[in-house]
Amino acid sequence: MIIAPSLLASDFGRFAHEADRADRSGAEWLHLDIMDGQFVPNISFGPAVVEAVRPHFSRYCDVHLMCEKPEILLQPFTKAGADGMTIHVELGAQVTPLLWKIRSLGRRVGLGVNPPTNINEVRPYLAQIDVLLIMTVNPGFGGQSFIHECVPKVQQAAAWRRELGLKYHIEVDGGINVETACECARAGADVFVSGTALFHQRNLGAAVRKMRSAVLNAHTESLFQL
């Protein structure tokens, strides 16, 4: 089980400090939401921020590209220190060449799907990816409420993973706290992106440990119920 604090919920005036906090917390991944103001109605940060926090987080930097033209960003984010990059299935015909380009850059390949999009849209690409990101809010802003209707998508993604013998991670992002993370863990998720519920805690390490323990227990319980 992987806990991924989302930098979008951190103190924007202290990125290096916040990345240090995440590193000391023991979180496996640091999640960075990149918004261009076109694919989603907000603008966040670019490669320079990833480059700035990279020396302060010693593990996996997970870059989520919510952008209309990710092809112009793949090289800059690779150079800045991204370990993996996720693009969206909603980009249609661009998806296959984008996945290939990420792989050619030596990064882990991620594919995201938004709440209104049918989960069947991702199925043709499952053998090409390392991470399937299921958005559990409509992307663009932090602090939104979890959309429980997205949980069946997690269940379907987990079923396909078993049936096809694949090993992609199932990542959930949006409204993730201890309770909703457990709901997703029972459905088959194994990467939990959480912003407000983690970065807004005084003791980030304790919050990460609490979430990790809870999802491990929820996952174990779900195995006994199979």
C-alpha cells in the first residue's frame, strides 16, 4: 500500500519545507498535480516546482498531468525529476503516442480517468501502463468531497488486473481521507493520493502511518471476504 501526499494541499510559500515534511513522514510517493487552466479550470505549478522539491523528497515523484497538451511537458518534467507521469484517457487519439513517449523517456507510465468517463475507456491501454489513476472527484481543485459512485470503477479495474494477469497500480485521488481510503482499499486500490487529510495535519508522519495502517487492514479484511 502506497501513501502519496499531494503537494497541491501544501503551503505554496514553503514547497521545499513541505517536501521535506513528506520525506520525513515515510510516504512512499509525493503527488504533484499539474493543471494548465484548459483541461481543468485551474492553474497549479510547472516543472520548476518539481525541480525545486526534487532534492527534498528522496523517493517517487508522481506527476499528474491534467493538461490539454502534455506532449510539450513530458521532456521538461522528466528533466525536472519526475519518476512517473500520468496523462488522461479523455485525450482520445493522443493517448497511445503519449504513453509511448513517457515510456521512451524511461518514466513509469500512468493513465487517468475522470468521474464522468466510463471506465471501459481505459481497458485498451491496461497492458501499456504502470499506474491507473481513478479520479474520485472532478479534477481542478483540492478539498472536494469524495464521489462514492467512483468506487465501482476501482472494483472493475481490480477485476481486470486479476483476469489479465497485469500488475498496474490502482491509484485513487480526490477526497481521500482514512475512511474513503479504506473504502477504496476494499475495492482494490493500492495507491492513495491525499492532500488536505495529510498536509493539513501538524504531524504528517503520524497521519501517513494512520492511513497506511487503516488501508492495510481494510485490504486484509477484503481478502478474507473473497
